[in-house]
Amino acid sequence: MDRSRLIYRDGLMAGERILVTGGGTGLGREMAEAFCALGATVYIAGRRGKVLEDTARAIMADHGGKVVAVPCDIRHEQAIAEAVDAIWADGGALTGLVNNAAGNFISRTQDISPRGFDAIANIVFRGTFMITLDIGKRWIAEGKGGNVLNILTTWVWNGGPFTVPSAMSKSGIRAMAESLAVEWGSHGIRFNNIAPGPFPTEGMTARLAPGSDMDTEQERAGNPMGRVGEMTELCNLAVFLMAPGAAYVNGQTIAIDGAMYQATGGNFSSLRQWDDARWDAARAMIMATNAKDRAQRTT
């Protein structure tokens, strides 16, 4: 990350203690790095322990500070409780939680098995709620405020054809955030959501555009700004919502997609044109990516 592209003063997030789920790669890694660069203590959680450790070391090598790898499978409440216990023991209560961990892949809905649905819903919907509940209950019991940011998609407004489990799960998290912003606001706990458009990462591209590149001429042409997003742009928005100074922003979902949602719907409706052979090829590539990912997991 180019620190000069962050628009905030040095030390803005000093004293903040933030947990980023799915923080070892992709958007989670980028946000974790931005928080660290601005002075926060950052914890990154995920199922691939070595990936987390490598990310933590790389961020600290570039920016100093403290980044702690926390292997955790948020599908399981006991794993969440143990991970959060370890964080609290390492310096006290968190001040913020970024719910970024996700799973997704393109598929015709009639081809999705119960196991495939659960693979997404148990992380995005159930896991996000469970880790939010665990941390929120601690904040309430200790009389401390907190700040929760959820990473969604623009599909929460118009549905996600060919990504139905993700669209359902992300929409549920939006409902959670809007509900708890009201219910827990009196405790000093606030909730906001970011709905990113195309910010290509390796894992995202392998499952949502298998065999191609999400930063294509066609992708750029479909966006009113003629390009995909830059990671520092997403990070600047995340920092705004997580840093001191925006504490009256609560219960909101903010898109960052160059107006692509308004222009095209921002989803995968164009895949209606795919034939059986194209779907078979995509499925095979996604399964290969999933197998490679499983081989790296330690939880």
C-alpha cells in the first residue's frame, strides 16, 4: 500500500484496537494495513494460519505497529469465544470490528447443493452474526462503546442473480446492522456497511470470474467511471467509518462502485447468456480453487 494515498494524518487511529475478519488476504488485508499504517493495533482472523502470520509480518515490516494473527473459524461459536478471549487478554477490549470474512462463487441456483449454500451462509450470515454478538455482549457488559463495519455488496439493494446465497446472506447482515444500530446505539455501539463494487482480488476473481480477469475492457466499459476501484479508495472510506470523528454516522450502507450499481445493476445478470459447457468449465475451475484454499487452512 502507498501510504501517501491515504488521506488521513499520521497517528489518526492510535489507541484503536480493531479486529478484521478475513484479514489475511484481499480487501481485509488492505483495510488491516491501512488501520495499522495510521496507528491502530490490528488483529486479523481467518482459517489459514500461515497466511495470517505472513500478512501480519509483511504489514509490520512496512509500517511498524502491531498486527496479530488470530486463526479462527467463525462458523463455530467456541472458536469465536476462544479467539476473542485471546484478544481481550492481549490488551483489553476491542474498539472496533470489521466483518469482512466471506465466501462466494458464481453458480446457477438450481445447481447449488445444501452443502454449497451452507458454505456461504455459515460464514457470511451466521458467522458474522455470531462474532458480532460475542463482541457486542462483551462491550455491553463492560460498559464500553464499539464500532462495527460490515463489508457487503450492492446486491443488497437489487438481488444477486447467480450469487443467490451471498445476496441472501449479505442482505441479512444489512438488516442486522440497521437493527442493532438502533437497539445498541444507547450503549455507544454503532454499525455501518460498505457496499463495494469491483475491487478485483485473486480469490474473488477465481470464484466470480473463473478463467478471466475482473479488470477487463468489458468491465471498465460497464462502469460510468471507466475503471475498477483502487484499494486505497476503499481503505479511505473504511478509515472514515472506523476512526474517531465520524461517531454520529450509524446504521448506514455506503456504496463505493463508481455508480456502477445505478448504471448496470452491478450484479451478474449477464451470465444468463452462458450455456451448459460454460457453466461446467466455471464449476471445475472454482472447485480447483477451493481445493487449493482448503490445503492452506489450519482451523
